[in-house]
Amino acid sequence: MTKRIWPVLAAVVSFSIAGCSKDDSTPSTPATSLSLNASAASVVANGVNTVTITVTDTSGSGPINLTTTRGTFSTGGTTATIAGASGVVTLVTCDATAVATCAGTAVVSAMGPSGANLVSITFGSLAGICPTNCSADPGCAARTCSLSGGGSGTCSATTPSTCVAAPSCIPLPAGATTETSCTDGVDNDCDGATDCEDSACADQACGGPTFLCKNDVCTDTTSGLAILVTPARARLPASAGAATTVTVTVTGDGSPVAGMSVTISASAGALSAATGTTGSDGTAAFTYTAPGTAGSATLTASLTAVPTVSRAVTLTFPVLGGFQIPSNPGSLQFPVMGAAGSGWNEFGWVQVQVLDDQGRPYPDGLPVRFEHRRLGGSTLGAPLTADTATCVAAAGCVGTLAAISSGAEEPDTTGLAAAWIYSGKIAGTLPITATATAGGVTRTVTLPAPAVVGARASGTSFSATCTRNVPALAETDCSISLVDEPFTCQAMLKDRFGNLLGTATPVIFVAEAAAVGKVATTPVYDPAQGPTGQEGLGIAGQIFNTLGGGLPFDVAPQAGEPSAVHALDGCGTRTHNPRDGVVTVLAIADGEEGLFDLNGNGSHDAGEPFTDQGEPFVDQDDDGVWSPGEWFLDVDGDGIYDLPNGAWDAAAKIWTQSVVVYTGPSATIPVGGNFLGTRWANAAGFTNACTATAAPAPFAVLAAVTGPPPAPPTSASYVVVASDMNLNHLHTGSSYEVAVQAGDVAVTYFGLPSYTDLHGLFYRYWPCDQLGNCAAQCRATGAAAPCEMVPSLSAFGCGVAAGVRVTGGSQPSAGGVLVDWIVDVPWEAYGSGRISTTIRTISGTSN
């Protein structure tokens, strides 16, 4: 560091280095706009390795001076300078084998116009760096390192950054072709046979001076006897109670020897007996119980009469390393589950792999506790146990104990522990943790959470919404529409608990008029996406084409529905009423009939209300009852319309419906001497748009008088009405305006220039009880069940009605006054693209 800047830097960092040696201190970093970043936090100091230091001053000025306490910069020396506001310098390590003071912490300091900063890099030897950073240097390959779960391994030569567990056998040295030792207890040639078990060791020395490998065992050539100690399992969990069977076999010249007394002992743990006698098969069996601590135990068995004939075997109780999410077959049987009662993926296994500190599967039998915070009644599989320390049942937590199990044929090979998870009523994710303790070490892991979605459509929450108003009657040939104005409908499907469906569910759409596209399907829930990427969950959309499609059926007016007789559409004189423009649309899916779960147990119980549906049909006359001639879906193929069966069906064709209003051009409809539809009406005595009114008399208003004495202008009040020939609200693309054609008056129009997509009537599809009570949904206990879905069309508006005030101007209008009510209905007619405009005029005077 240059003499010029050292006093300044010392003032900045002196508070953090007091009491520490100059070379090994790591001062805290003061706040500054100057930043330093090193390419490595630790490096082997061999005189060759380098570290890249990136320096940036966000204040945008330089120069920046750097100093290092260890090593040198590539430019030479312990100082370097960056001319601008940012740059890169290379720090070259010293050689720790040659310089005693090289190893330690290198502190690189920087000073610029905006302040100072520093960064620390550890300089160390291969032995010091490699255990925690295999990638620090190529020389780390094959050196001992620390495994992430505990224990030691070796730095991989092929994947430098990886510390791998020691292999289960030791490969032969170069040029060797067979077992290199018959007494080291190691499978040298990795052929699965150790020492005397390997044919290469036949007749080779295997112990004392009288012992040779005979018949695959180390045999005393003096007596011809040999002894084997074979544990059923060589590895046991380091938990109390872990046990295995140990078989001691005595042979003579390769044949079993019966009646031989054997003595057995263990350096740790307990045996079921200290002595035993071989049976006719030459074996004696013992039970060994592990001590419950990590480590190992040596079991030694010998012939009681000939103690020199003995054999020892080592059992290990590995340190618990940690958990791993298994990649195959995975941690979850069903990453996406159906809500309870759906019949789809309602329960499945969840599993975790437990590893020892060498990265190998942990031995079978270790208890693993799975815990789950319940959601809508979700639970873990039996047997359930309450853990008051970590899992309080009263707080909605359940736990279950499972043991690591690889199967009877291949114990200790997978390290897998599994439990069953059952979904609940509510859509969401099911959090699960797994915990295990071995040898005083406890590990816990949070497992990937299965997602619960609605999986069976319920008639309770099956709804359809459509474009409300389309100008399909603007041009027809009295049979089909000649207007190309497609509209859409969406069906929303939920399960009995109100959860949106997350499974692919086909939906059939049928319309009283219009041509329908192919079958639609709800999307599949994707657990990899967030909620904002799945807005369409549970929704199936469909498009309907008006061009070339049929027209709504002509129906007789129902009670309270306005009507008028005319032939304005050119299709003959007939009674026109709003429902003549109503098109019924059906959505049909597979699911269960709607139920009302009064006791909240998630299922249908006797006496609880439910909606009973017959075969789906197009209700052309809007009375809620199938009538001959109305289309229906013949589900059972018997050619007869099937009424509701009076029972709740868990599997059925459920359906819902909505309506779309087909409208035409603006129309003025004469009714006797009065008028309906698009017209002017006197405000006085006006009831509503559905009541015919007489043609209004010309108005007479007075202009303003300046005086003397001055007088304000007078006004006249009217109502303007607009509808089509069926007395329906016009298409949402229509525009409305009141304008003065002639004369000096002011007009105030109290309506809107356009109106949103409106039916122009009230429509509801609602469950009513058998007594016809539709005031509230059929939910109450004791309702006259079963309920039925009933459509209701009422509150006919007969179009738009708005007030107009005509006010005299600043001077009289000698030539009279004309005011226009302009209703503009644009539509795309087949091949013409015409625009229809209706103008109704009222006249008067302004004197």
C-alpha cells in the first residue's frame, strides 16, 4: 500500500483489527460505494494458483489503489492500481511449501475517491483446503474430504467439485488380475468374493501356521475344522432394539459337523447366549442386539474344545447422514391428488430415502416419523400416533411411524421409508416432514408437498356463463341467421367442496340455436406453475357460430311477459315476446349429482337434500320440464327421455344451462293506436318500456327572455325507448343519442351513449324443492327433497328507457323545432357489413 493512502485506510479499518495479528485478521467491511469480489474464497497456495479480484466503484470515479497482505498481483508486487471506476486484477498465491508465513488469510484492500473496502481469501495447503473444497485445486483429486451428511469420502477425479463415498470394494492395482490378499477382509478384485471365498485363494495361507483356504473357508489343517460367523445383516441402524440373527457354522473337510459346542462374544451390544451347539446342519443360531450407538462391533465365535479355530466378523452401525428425495420412483406416488370423495388419487404413498454418512442407504429398521399439518381433514395413514413434543393433534397435526424397509429379499439396499397420505376436502398443498434419530443424531427434512385439487365434478357447483346478447336476428332468412357474430360460453366445474377441478374433464356444449365446436376439456393442474399461470383451472370454453345456425324457437308468452303481434321481420305475422330471442345453452359433464352436506362430513347421507336430474335436454320453452320434440341426450340409449330417478347418483351425466339473447335491429312496434319498442313517449303517465304508449304531442317551450322583466326558458320532459322487434335489449355494440335537428333548443339526455352486454331480462337456474319453493336454494333440513334445477326468466325490461328534457333556447325558433332519437345498431351481415340506424323524431316550438 502506498504511503499516501495508508493513514486514511488505517483510520477506516483500525476499529475492526484491534487485538488481531496483522496477517490473519478479517476486518469488518465499512459502508462504501466501492465493492470487491473474489473468484474464490479459498485457494491452495502453491505459487501458481490465482484468484481474480473484480473492483467496482459505483460513484463512477477513479483511480483505485489495491494492496494485498499475502501473495502478489500479476503486475508484480503487493500493490496495484486501477485507473478507472472499475477493473479486474489477478492475485497470484505464494508457495506455502516454501514460505512458512504463506498459509493464512490474504486481505486485499482497496482505496478509491469514494472510500475503502476489502475482501479476504484463505491461502492453504492441499490438506487444509481439500476437505471442504474439492474444486479448489486439481491436486485435491483422490484426497480425503468431508461428506455433506457427515463422515469422510474422496474428492472425485472426474467431477472435481464432488466429495464421493468410498467404494464398497477396492479395485486391483494396475496389471493385477486376482485377489491380492486372502486375509485383509477386502474384496480386492471386486468380484463379490472376499479372501477364502475367492477361488484364487484356494490353498493359500489365511491365518495361523496351520490354516489354509479350503472349501472356501479358512480351515485348520490339523483338525480339518473350520468355523464361519454369518450375520443375516452386516449393517444395523444405530437405534436401540435393532437386532439380527447370527449363524455360526462348523464344517469338517467341507461337510457340516453336528454336536459341536461353540462360544460367541461381542465387543459391543448383546447376544442372546454366549454358547450354543450345532445341529444336524452344522449351525447354531444366535440373536444379536445392537447397542443403539453409532460405531461397530466385532463378533467372535470359536470352537469351545478347540479355541484356536475361531472366526470374527464386524457389524457396523452407521452414523445417520441425512435424507434424500428419491428420484426413482420418486417421493410421491401422486404429486397431484383428488379431494376426498373424488375417487381419483385420494390416497397414495409418500417416501423418503435415508442415507448414512458415506452416502449409502441407511440400514432397514430405523424408525422414521412422518408428520403432517392437516388440511380439510387430510391425514397420514394408520397407525397414527400423537407426538406431543412436535406434533400436537389438537392443533391439527398428525404423525405416523414407519421403518426403513428394503424388502425381505434385499435388506439394507434402498434406505426407503414410506407412509400413506390421504387427501381432505380442501384444495391446496399437504405439507409433510420426515424425522429420524440414530446414534444421537437427529435429521429432519421437508418433503415435496402433494397438491390437492377438485377431481370429480359436482352438480352443486356446475355453472355456465355466456355472451349475453348477440345481434344474430339482425338479418335472417326466417330459418337461419345470416349474421356472423360468434359468441362464447364457459362452464365452470367444481367438486362437492367447491374446489375447482384440476383434472381433465370433457364438457359437451349444446345450444338451442347456433353451431357448436368440438368437445371442450378443463385443463390439468400443473404443480410446477404458480396460481397466476392457471387462471383457467376448472373452466372449459366453447365457441358458437351464429352464421348459418338455426334461430330460437317461437314460444308463447308466459304469464307476465310482454308481447306484440306484428310481421316486422318479414317472416309472417305472429306474436313476438322477449323469450322468442332467448337461446338455451347446455353444458354436460360426467360427475356426481349435487348434494348439500348438512353435517359437513363430506359425503351424502340419508335425509340430506340433493339435486336430482334427468337426462340433459334443451328447454326450448323455458318451463323446466322436458316436452316432446325438445332435444335430449339419450344417455342409456333406450330412445325414451328418462326423468329424475329420485335417488342421489354418485356417477351421472350432470348438466347446467344458461341463456343467450339473440337480438335484431331497432324496431318501432305499433300496438293498436299506441307503440312499443323504439319510440318517444310523454314523461307524464309513462309506466315502463313494456307498456305501450301513444305518440307524443308536439311540445311547446319558451325561449329565455332577457327582460324587462327577465324570464328563464321553459322545458318539456319525455322518455325515449329502444328495443328490437321481440322487445329485447339491443346488442351491446349499439349507440344512443338525442340530437337537435332544427331550431334553437337545448336537450338533455339522461341515458347512456351505450350499454354493457345485457340480457335485458332476469335469468336464474336454481335448485328448488319438490313443493316449488325457489325463494332460497334447496339446502334446509326437511326440504321436500329431492330438489330439481329450475330455470326462471322474468323481469323483462323491453329495452332501454331514458329521460329527455327539451329546454327553450336563447331566442324563439320561428321555423319550428325537430329533435331526433338516434339508435344505431351495427352488425356484420353476411356479405354486406350493413349498419342499421333508426331515427325517431319529435317536433315542437320554441317561442
